[in-house]
Amino acid sequence: MTTVPTSRAAGPTPVTGASLRSLTAFYLDLHRHPELSGGEARTAGRFADRLEEAGYATTRGIGGHGVAAVLRRGAGPTVMLRAELDALPVRETTGLPYASAGEAAHACGHDLHLAAAAGAAALLAGPDAPEWRGTLVVVGQPAEETLEGARAMLADGLYERVGRPDTVLAQHAAPLPAGMVAHAYGPMTAGSVTFRVVVHGRGGHAGAPHLTVDPVVTAAHVVTRLQTVVAREAAPSEQVAVTVGSFRAGERANVVPDRAELGITVRAAGEAALTRAADAVERIVRAECAASGCPREPEVVRESASPVTHPDPGTTAAVRAAHVARFGPERVTMWPPSLATEDFGLFGDAGVATHGARGVRLGYWMLGVIGPAAWAAAPGEGAAAKLAALPANHAPDFAPDVRTALPAAVDALAEAALTCLAPRA
């Protein structure tokens, strides 16, 4: 169990002045040049360059474009900080002068995560940092949005390259007031399974539907029946969501196509509920195809999966106490379980089949990124009403307030790292 070291020195000097200007320029550059999952070559290079400049021994190209940078300061715990490299296939509509111009955008805050990790790494390696012992590892993970990057880095020997971490830490941007952090003692993010389903019919003329097996009708029944998974197969106390995010079939109104394709995501805050819901999806797809007399079995492919993120309670308590000491109790709150998904849990015991390292503790918290003016202008009297009105992650107009969010993000990550490292004797 992780505890706050009783002899720990005061936290690092906050990032200010020239350091903050340089870090802000780094963030703006990342924001202007987003790269999609699996194609993060430029982003990874810029991140690795910055870590090397701070004195870290850096390895590139782990599990794709993954980056791992190591700083060793004697015997002690190994603490890993994780940030994500990839952006989303979203056209940005923020209107900011540094907005991305193409079909990709950092609409989830990964650019802020990278800048904060680079800033915390520099602070902890700098001459004004509190003295600490151990090994600090800073990781830039590719392909988080497709839930492939963590597994790919681990399968490519991440822990063999940098050493088995005792603790892995990460933070995530959220539409809370900038400068706030939020922790949870239960599940932090949901587990998920993403399906690609192909329903095979028999195409033909729209004027002779009796000579066809219409896959559009079958797929429509699948979509409708899937709604009963949450309504009738999940307990009211369980957090479960089943979403059909894509439905593609046919090209012309007067032609019955021979196939329909669905993209389906299942999310749940518990592993047992996730397994039941995912199994129900497969059962319903196959049953509806059988009921329609489809000429072929459907293709049901599990394209990706992620575990529930369970932060270690002891690490959560220690990091939360450090954040309260740093920011004040009014800026540290609790976070309810969310059906957002992450592959961060694979760095812990959920990924032991890949990395073989049991007992890796996870620390994970949410970081507020909404500037004071935007928060004050949001309609509604309470926090819940304001959160409902503000742009959320993955929205094309989601935009962290870099002036207030970035310094707090650096401080939050540096404080957490120092809490889990050992103080200099």
C-alpha cells in the first residue's frame, strides 16, 4: 500500500516564467499538428526530443510510435508517468488561433497530457526539484483512442526495457474548472468491447423483396433488440451502455443490398457486467440472422477491448492527500464512476497476461481544464448544470484553457510522482 512519505520534502517550484512559456509553446505546437492513432510520428518525436533535453535516456518506437524516457537516481521505487500521443478524427470548431486545420483534432486533451508530462519531467530532473530516490519513467503512449497502444507497448517489452514499475500514474482532462483535480476509490473508467458486425443477406430488386433476404431489416432488428441488453439483462444497479455507432448498408434506394455492417460498443463499470453484455450482443446478432433466414452466418469480430480502470486505493489516498496539500481542499473533489473507456488499466494487473508483472499499482485522476470565464458563462446554477452545457471530451469545440490548466496539470503530476518516489535520506 502506498503512503505519503513522512519525511518528504516540499513540492517542486511551480512552472513559471520562461519554462512556462516554452511549455505553452510546446502545447500549442502539438495542438496545431494532431496525428491519428498509429500515425503519431511527429508528436512522438517532439515529445522524445523534449525529454532528452531534460536529461532522460529515451527510447523511441516501442509498440509503434511509443516513447519511454528514464531518469535513475539511486535505489528506490520505479514510478511511471503515462501520457497519450494520439488525436481524434474530428474537425475542430473552437475558432482558436492555434486550432488544427485538418480532419483531426486533440479533442480529448492528449496534447495537454503530453505537455504536462514533459513539464513534470523537467521539474523533477531540474536543479530546484526536491531530492528524491528511485527511477522515474515517462511514457508517451500511441493509439489510446483505438485501445491498442498500451497492449502494443507492453507486448513490445516496455517493462523489460525500463524496469517493472511499482506505480503507474496518469491524469485525464475533464470539463471541470481548471485547477481542480478529482479522484475516485472505485472504478475510474469503464471496460469496453468494440464489435464489427457484418450481416449477410441476399440482394435483389426493390420491387421483388420476396426474392431477397434483406440485411437492412435484419440489422435494424439487431439495433432495436440490442436496446434490451441494458433494459432487461443488466441489473438496475449496474452501469452498462450498448451503443451502435455506425450502420452502413446499400448504395441505391431501388436495390436491396447483400450485406449490412454495424459498429457496436459495449461499456460497463464492472468486469462481470461487461462479459454478460458482450456475450448478449453476440447472441442477439446470431439469433436475428437465424430468424431472418440469412444465407450465411454473421461475421462478429471483437476489434478491441479495454479493462475497467481500478486505481489502487492506497495510491489514490496518498496522491489525493498530496493534491490537497498543494492545491487546497476546495480544489480537490471526488469523481463518480464513468463509462468513458481507457486502456490504462493494462499497465496494471489487468494486463498481466501481456507484461507478466503482478502488483503494479495504478494512480489515476481527472484534471479540470475549463477556464474561469467559460465556467462562469456556462448556463445553470450548479456544477451539474454547467457540466451539461460545456463542451465535453471528443466534442469538436472542446478546448482546455491552457493558461490555467497547464500549470495545474504539471503541478498535479509532479506532486503525484514525488509522493510515490522515495525522499532522499
